Amino acid sequence: MADNKHYEYSVNEVPPLGHLLLSAFQHVLIMIVAIGIPVIFAGQINETPEFTATLVTFSMLASGIGSIMQALRLPFLGSGYLCPNLCGPSFLSLSLSAAWIGGLPLMRGITIVAGLVEILLAPVIQKLKNVFPIYIVGLVVALVGISIISISITSFFGLSLQRDAICNADILIGTVSLLIMIFCNLWGKGFVKIYCLIIGMFSGWILALTVVPEYWYNLLLLKNSPLFALPQFNTLLHPITLRLDLLVPLIVIAIGSTLKTFGNLLAAQKFSEPELDEVNYVPIRNGIVADGVATALSGLLGAMAVDTSSSNIGLAGATKVLSRSISIVAGVIFIVLAFFPMLTNALALMPKPVLGSALIFSGCFMICAGLGQMLSENWDPHKTFVVGIALFFGLSTAFLPSLYARSPQIIQTFFTDPLPTTTILAVILHQIFHLDVAYKKIRNAFKARKKLS
């Protein structure tokens, strides 16, 4: 085993087969949460159960392939980190708008373009060293964890919609699940510590089956689901279209998605290679290319757009099991599961409070890793105003969405979500508030040159 101060299994280490399969399954349990995205999409456009099943299958295929690509370390493809892909909510709103306007062909078109935009943005990453100093890098990593607060908390309380009633049993299930995960991680040794998420999730599921009969009834309904099924491949023959009036919001969302991937890969690098003194932008660039390819592939398949998973990176940081081989095996498992709807539906029926607990558990490590990195440097008033103002306006997009809904169009375009809004503001404010530092450097360089002459 590698140095236990940093990890149980390092990024390039291949765990024994048993640990490899079990660790991969632990990550699949988090990835399966994202199946709800294509189900919600199909429900919103009133599609048939057959269409929904096909959409889920192709989305899982894209996620699995993306997870495998991300773990590769090819010259221009793949970060080489444990950073699985899943269907993210970033493109859900725009995908719905496209489907309502132009059906599946338009949704496929904008998803392909979003992937291409991300690929084109990837080379820019290597030039961001001066734009993203360490404290802003830490801020971005923390925001990636903050970005899952909404979905994790609503799931923890067993809610599908924020206005639903909260059940005492769901609070109990969520609390017990989370505490078991934490206790296993803090005081467990070996197997218990590494597989704290599996232990917590299945303990919570057993408790839920005991106290809420509805969860039993849902599982019994699975007997009507086919064990094995192929998707409707004829959907691949549908045309692909695009509308120019959707390009501006599409590019803005694609930039936001790229920044989220950037933050995820920064966190993965921090967990996987803690010995690095500064960010290595080459694997970050290659990881963004892989994510863009996976997103474009989603469009070609007629699936929901995929994205890197913050929760899976948090899990890797929590367990210190960082082998990229796990992402490859998790991707293969996800691809296989795509053709076994009974198994997929069974995992998808895991109680929401249990899933919410898993997301909270993973998100803690992302937020704290980012804050630790942000505060690792000497602090000064410049950074206070950069971070403070960026957070005020960035987080306000989550706290006051109705305010921005009635704002001018230019404001709505850029003030969309805490992660991209805060990141863009922090980068701009860093340049503005450090003009005095830049001036001093220029003046000192001029004086040094004058002395030499």
C-alpha cells in the first residue's frame, strides 16, 4: 500500500480485485442517483415509458464511457484521476427548452455543441496560472461542494419538491445513515473505513424498509420490470438540428459546466497528488477535453448531457482510495447496468434520505478541502474583498433566484448559478483589486533596469 498519510490506494495503484470491485460499486451507488435527471426530463415532455427507458440507458452508457475516458492518461485525453461522469443538472433547463421547441433533434444538437465548446475551452486552461491564484483555486473547489447543497438537503429530508411535507421517519433515516458513515470513517479501521459509504447506505436502506412500508411496496413492483432489455436504437437515426437563438445561453451554460469540471479536477488533483506545490494544468486540460467528448457523445446518442461528479471525488477524498482504475471499473459496471433495468431500478429506489446523507458526507470533504487550500496562503485585505464580494453575489443567485429572474437580460445571462458566477467575479475582482501590486512590480522592474543602465 501507498503512504497512509495521504491515501490507502494511490492514483496509479491497482487495488486487489475484491477491493477494486467493491470500491467501484461504492462509486456506482452515488452515480446511480443521477438516473433521476433523464427520468425528470422525460416526464416533463410527457414521453412514453419506452422513451424514458431508452433515455436512461443511453445516458448511463455515456456516463460509463465518460468515466472510463476520464481515468485514462493519454497525451490529449483524460485527466488520469478518479473522477466518474454522471448526468448533471447543469443542462437540464436548456435541454427541456430545446425539447419543447424542437424535440429530441434540437436537444441532441445543443448537447453536441456544448461538448464542442468545452473542448475548445480546454486549451485555455493551461494559460490560467496568473488568472487562478491558489486562493481562487481553493474557492472554486469549495464552491463545487457548495453546489450540491440544494439537492443533498432536499434528498436528506426525503423531498422531491421543496414544498413537500417532511416526514419524521425520513429525518430518522437520513440522520442514522449519515452518522453511521461518519462514525465508520472517523473510528473505523481497514475495511470499515474504506467502505464507510456502502455500510452507511445499506444500513439506512434496511432501516427505511423497517419503518416505512412504502419502500417495501416499491421494491415489490420491480417484479414487473424486465431483467434484461435493449434500448430503442432507432432513436439514433433521428436528425440533429440547431437554432441560433439558443447559442448564447448554450455558451454561457457550457462555460459554467467547464468551470465546474475545472473545479472537480482541481479537487481530484489535490486529493490524488497532495505533494504538488502548484496546480499541474496539463491533466486538468486533458480532463476537460474528455468531459467535452463525453458530453458530445451524449448528444450523438440522444442522451442527457453528462458531467464530472463532485460527490464521487468527495468520496475518494473521504476514503483515501484514489486509484483511477476504480473509475474505469465503475464505468464498466455502469455500462453493464444500463442493459439490466431491474437492477438499475432497484438501486434507483434507494430511499432519498439515504442518498442525501451520502451526498452530504461526500460534499463535506470538497468544501473543507477547498477552504483549506484557500486559506493556506498569507491572507490580506485584497483577498478579503475578492472572495467576500464574489461570494455575496455568487451565492445570492441561489438565495434570491426570483430577483435575477426579473433582472435585465445581461444580468440573467451571467448571474445563473453560484459556481460560475462566483468564479467569474473572483477572477475579475482579483485583477482589479491587485492593480496596486501590479503597479509596484512594474515600478520596481523599471527602477532595477534604470540602475543597470
